[in-house]
Amino acid sequence: MSGATVTYTTAVRNNGPNNVVGATYEFNFPANLTNVTVTPALTSGIAVVTGGTTTATQYSATLSMNNAAVVTFTITGTISSFPTGGTLSVSSAVMRPQDVTDPDATNPDAAVPTDPQSECDALPSGVGCNNIKTDATTVSQTPTTSVAGPAQTLCAATSTTLAANTPAVGTGAWSQVSGPGTAVISNISSPTSTVTGLVTGTYVFRWTISNGSCTPSTSDVSITVQAALGANTITAPATTTFCGSGDPA
């Protein structure tokens, strides 16, 4: 969801057999991943990372690595806005320096390698290679704030209609929190569901709006059912005297 922090970890290994000087590492990300920080760390062997720079959509650095050395990059960023289609797509890539031939990723037509994808897709390696890794993270929008509707006071009623808000993002569901008995919610997904089976007392119903892995939004509404007056008889005095002002004497 927007405002959430996401962390990626990628490991780069020189499979040898030779040492390499001046390979390029790239981490590509969309513009709605902001405040991106990248921390390289030597995991094993001998390696040096230099020239790390970050733009609005890419981090790049130069790697010099001995055979079998491993460098791990930890990338952290903030999702500043909901990505198109709900998917946050990133990629990591390693590209050979000009004077090195990578048996898994070398474009013989490029005297100076500039594009990791074309290096990977060139013959004889064919389409794809281990030098590029991608990740697609599903991002859920924050659900609409729940509004369960106004409290209700009913007289001797056995049913009523709830009045919650319709979510623009997410789906809603009713549940009973408390009450003198178990009421029947005719459609738990409808913000204006009918509730039946009410008896005298106070009920509390909860409207929960959920969306994906985001924290749900909840709010409660109370429904109070009062007993009817019944067949009681009120008897007035036989004689009532009023003063001239109209007030009782």
C-alpha cells in the first residue's frame, strides 16, 4: 500500500574462472518507489563496489570481483503511490565490461556493452540468462475508511436497515459485536443490509472494509430496541382546577 516500505536483496557472484574488473550492476525500479537506498556488502571473496549512483528509476555501480566472490545488495524504498495495475516491478542486472566475454551473456554485435537485456538475449546464449533477475510485487490500496452509519433507537421493532458507506476501495462485511441475542444479518456484504430477529436491548454491529494485505478499516453502530408501552392505563384526577393563567391550581 502507499507509504509502505519494501526491501529487496540481490546477490551477485562471479562464477569465473577469471577475475573481472569494471562490470556494471543495475537495479531498475518504477518512479513510485521513492527514497531508495542501496547498501552493498561483501559476502565472500574479494570484491570492490565503486561509483554507486541513484536516479529516479535506477541504481548503478561498478563491480570488480575476483573469481567466486559474492556481493550482496540490499535495496530499500517507499511506495509513494499505487502502481499501475497494482504491481510493483523491479529488476537487477549485471553486465560484462568491454574486454570480457561472458559465456552466458555476450552480444557479439556490441563492441561496447550498454544493455544487459541485449547481452542476455544474443546468440549463442539465446533468450534470457542468469544475469538478470526480476520481481513483481502485488500492492494493495488502503481500503476506504469505514463508516457504519448513525445509531438507531427503535420502538418494539424486530428488524431494521443498516446504513454504512459503500467502499470505493475494498469490500465490506457486517458482523455482530454484542447484543441481547443473535440477530440475522440478511446480507453481510451489503452496506444497507436488513437485520432481523431483534429483541429489546442494545446491539452493536461492526462494518469492516478490507482490501488485500492492508489493515482493515472498522467502525461500529449501536441499535437500541425499546419495549412498547403496552396496555397500561393512565387515569387522570376526577377534577382538575386551572388558574386564570392556564396553570394547574
